[in-house]
Amino acid sequence: MKIAILGHGTVGRGVDQIIAERVPSLEVARILELPDRLTDPRMTASYDDILADPAIEVVVECMGGVEPAHTFICQALDAGKSVVTSNKAVVAAHFAEFAQKAERSGAKLLIEASVGGGIPWIASIAKARRIDDVQSFQGIMNGTTNYIVYSMLKDGSDFAEVLSKAQEMGYAERDPSADIDGIDVRNKTIITASVAFDVACTQDLPVTGIRTLTKYDLDLFGSRGLTVKLLGRGVQREGRYAVAVEPVALPTTTLEANVPTNFNLVTLVGQTIGELKFYGQGAGSLPTGNAIVQDVLDVAEGRDMTYRFAAGLTYDPALLTGDYVYRTKARVGGSTFYEPGACLVRGITAAAARELFQRALAEDPSSFMAALV
Amino acid sequence: MKIAILGHGTVGRGVDQIIAERVPSLEVARILELPDRLTDPRMTASYDDILADPAIEVVVECMGGVEPAHTFICQALDAGKSVVTSNKAVVAAHFAEFAQKAERSGAKLLIEASVGGGIPWIASIAKARRIDDVQSFQGIMNGTTNYIVYSMLKDGSDFAEVLSKAQEMGYAERDPSADIDGIDVRNKTIITASVAFDVACTQDLPVTGIRTLTKYDLDLFGSRGLTVKLLGRGVQREGRYAVAVEPVALPTTTLEANVPTNFNLVTLVGQTIGELKFYGQGAGSLPTGNAIVQDVLDVAEGRDMTYRFAAGLTYDPALLTGDYVYRTKARVGGSTFYEPGACLVRGITAAAARELFQRALAEDPSSFMAALV
């Protein structure tokens, strides 16, 4: 089967390498690149060359960003070409539109690599749903922030120190805000919720990152046997669902607390299967490339993969309710003492917790917040 | 699609319940039970009733034990009926024979539930192998022994105390030897190696359980930041492979060390995917039933699943070499001091370690052994 790759960066090169070395049944026939980077006879700067080639059955989009990825994916699906993408930003923004176009043209849309890198997460959710409803999910979905917390704990370093080391090692972007402000996890949480709950999740969900995390916070929680991890979470119950992204303080004896370096760990809970957890590389050329090639092989084998988002759930923030700790100099309404410099607010929604946190940040920009579980 | 269930015990009832409540596309048409237990109009004590019914496409074997399960599975496959089984003992003993019969008749053989209960482990290995070789695997594959170690650590209880509590709770059989002597893990390791390495693994592998584990041992390893877990392990390299079952002393910060109660955690390593870990319920009516129903749905959807064991690897115990700790009053050749009452032997194979352990046991039946990683 002939495919085209859009973008020959880290992920695109991984796909190209894996297919060349390991998958003789697939051929990378064309690669879309910028006009000044056409270093390979398969490369073209014109997407029309790819769209117009009837021999190309699958378009693998590894460009990242919303445009022109969005337009290119729509055009491929409209032309009846299946699309495999690792691009969480564009899927989170346009999942329902892509799914409709795919259904209309009979093309497939596969998105495994957009969440959890090499972890077979989307496929596992889809498989679980053949029997169970997914009652909830949660996960460490961002390797950069896990690496930051892991290194701060291991080396006793400051956030800024660790971040700049992560940037040197290529674990973090030069502009780290998508990672440390939770935007990347937000996109992955939206995609996961859409697949897990069969609903086009387009909510303006509460999102809090770890930008203000300090050694003091880790020590504070550590003294209570807790570790901080940035989690995406979702829950559904009786026709309603809720999602959130926030730092969570977890017991140090949980699997989540022990996830090292830049690995990911994602969990789903179903009625009959119970709790299933999946751990692996959440990013990187070969693991992400592997997830993409797996998707292409599924297309080649004719596996049915359609998204309809027909569950009709309503969004209800009350489903995600818990206790929240604020380390802040600001006054937090309704709070009680937790530790020196930190207070506790019990029984509020993730949405309300985020609002309280925004008010605290306005008064004390160094404030930090974490949910207790 | 109509199916028959052989055996209406814990797992068989789980399959029956899940299909009745959640999977309208499947129908449990017949159930094989003992003549004095025919409590349901679908039940029969005659396997011929099932074999002779052309409407039954899949036979789900949940009887356990080698015979008559072995004969029944062969007869179903010969008759062109696909077989789904949770029975590790019979698959470990007859995997190659079953695979040949399935290939000859065109029937499918699916064994997901035989290892790791509800964890999608066998399917994940098969999927990984579409791209990678599986370079190694390891896992906590037995919930009973994990529960025993977990409870000993948590409650400071003795092995015997915890075992009898596990028996009360239904986590352990009245005769616990299959669990605590590693026989159950041995069967699961053989099955995993067969699928992961594409080789009919019928080796007389080294198997050591945790029957002699004491609080003293846990404290001894605990003082060095280690926890003991019973692991099945396998590795392949350059046309050779090795497997073993043994207690392993792992850092307390590993995911394995933090697996609670009776859960399982299994790991595979591939060239491009890296390390993937899967965690879930390794036993129980609904999780194991779920894995079986997933297999039946795969048969219904026509997914290709064939085992050929064609890799032609040779068995080489030298691939599993490491350091071993013996807590024993016996003299262990080639050992050095480790902790009071315990000695260390460096750089020996799992097979040689097992032999040393057998000699130690002959002299001091209370001896305990664990591999260091």
C-alpha cells in the first residue's frame, strides 16, 4: 500500500524509517515538505501532487499545528484517502468535522499517535467500548512535565533549572507553555474523552498546568506521602460527563507516582474489565512513528474504525468534585489550614477550583494548586 | 453468532453474564456441565451435542486442567469450530498442537484470557510483532502471589497468615501450590514466550516460587530499597531465547514494586516501540470473562490470528544471567556475604541459580532465593 507523509520532522522521519526497515507491505511514495527542504526524490512542496495521485491510499499527517494540517486532512478525507495523524492540536479542534468527512467518503481516520505516543491507548479504549462503557479515565499524558517533576524530586533541582535541562535534551520545546500550562494535556484529554465517552468533547474545560510548581510544594506534599503529577481526567455517569486537566497530589505508592523520566501512564475504568493501565513512551520519533505505522497497518487490513459521537452526554462539571490544596499568599475563600503557606478547600468542582486558583494567581502569581485524590 | 461455553464456573459464568447483559450480537447457545449440574435449559452433559451443532461457531473453554480440555479443544478445532480459552495449563502443554489443528481446519484459536486475565496482553504482543521483534518481556502474572507479598509488606504478617486470608477471600486455591510454587506463572511464561518469540516454547525452564518467603526476607531486601515480586521473564537475541520464573528483588520505585493486591503488570520491549507496560486484573469472573468475549468478538469480526511458531530460535539459558541472593543456612558455592543470613552469587544463569537453590533447599528447606535486577 502506498502512503504519503506530510512533514518530515521528528515523527515523519520515524514513520519513514520504520516502514523502510520493517514493513515491506507499505511504501512511502511521497513526502510533503517545504520548498527549501526537498532533499529526497519522493519529496514535493505541492499537496496537490499527493491529493491527485490515486495510488496513494493513506495520508500520514505529522506536521503539527492547526493550519494547514486541518485543511490538508479535510481535503484528503473528502478525496476518499484515509488519514493517520499524530497531531493532537488539530484533532482536538476538529475531531467531529474529520469524523463526519470520513464517514461520508468512506475513508478512515486514525489518531492513535495523537495521545500517549507509542502507547496503544486510543485502540484500547475503542476495544474496551465493544463491551464496557468507559466510566472514567485519567493519565500522565505529557512526558515533558513528568520529566520536570521527576527530575525536581530526584535531583532536588528548581523548576527553571530542570526545564532548561529538558530543553537541552530535546524533551521540552523552546516555548514550553503548551507543556507546562497544560495545553498539550488539554488536547489529549479532549481526544480521549471524545473516544472514551462517544461524545464530541469541545468543552471549555478547566486547565491548570505546573508552571508555578516549586521544590517547596513537592516537599510539602512529600511530607504527607504524596507526589504531584499533571493529569488529564474524565468521568461519565448517567448520561453526563466531565473532564479536567490539573496537577494532582497522589500517594507515592501509586503507579502514577512512580512513572519515571518522560514516560506516560494512562488508565481507563470499565464496568466489567475494571481498571486497565497502559505505560510507555509518550513521544519520540520511533515510538510515535510506531503508533502511526500501526494505524496504517490497520487501514491496510481493513479494520473498521469510525467515530460518530452519538452518545448524547451532557457536560456536568459536578461529576469531578474533590478537595484542593492551594499554596499561595492570597486569601482563598472557604479554605482551612493544610500546611504552612498552604490551605485546603473541600468538596468543590474542578471548574470551581480553577476559578479560585485564577483569583489566587491574580493576587500572588507564584501560587500553586493541586487536587487531592 | 452462536457459541458454546464449556464449564460454568467462575470464568464461564462471567462470559455468560457479559454476553447476556452487553453483547447482543453473541448468543450462548449451549453450556457443557456435569450431569448433576444441569440447571439451565442450555446446559448439556454431552460434548457431542455441541460438536454436532453446525450453528455453534465458537467453543469457549473455561474448564481448566489439561484433560478433558485438551481433547475437547482438539475436537472443536478439527470440526472447524474456533476455540477461545482461558486455560493456561492446557495451552502451555499443547499450544503447538492446537495451532496446527487450527491452521489445518481454518478455525481460529484465541487465548487472551489465559495470561493476565483482563489485560489485553496476547493481542498487544501480536500487534507489537507486526512491526517489532519482542526483545524481552517480564511480568507479575499471578495475582495470588502478588497479594501475598503485598499483604505481608502492608500488614507485617507472616506468609502462612496471609495465605490463609487469601484462601478465605477466594484469591488463593485450597491447594495453593500452583500459585506459590510458580507453576501458574510457568504456564503463562511459556504461552507468552511462544507468542512473543514465535517459537513453540516447550522448555523445561527454571521455575522457583515464593513458598519459603518470610518477613525476614522482605525486611532484608527492604533495607536495601528493594521489594520481592514473582516474575515470569523471557529474552531473545540473535536467534536464541531464554525464559525463567523466579522471585526478583526490584527497586521500590519501580512500577512492579508498587502493584497492589492481586493486580498483574506485564511488560514487553520492542526495538521501535521501546518499553510498554500493561496493568489490570489478572483474574476474576468479569475481567477474565471480558477477555474471552473480546476474543469471541475478534472471531466474529474475522480478525486474523494464527500461530505458526516458525522463528526457529534455539534455547540458550545464558541469555538470562544475573546476580542471585540466597537466604539460607546451607553453604552456597561461589557466594559472598550479602546480609546476615544471606549470601550473593554473581553472574550466573537463571538455570544455574535454580540448581544452586535446589541444593540449598535439600540442606535447609526454609531457604529463599531472589534474582537482583
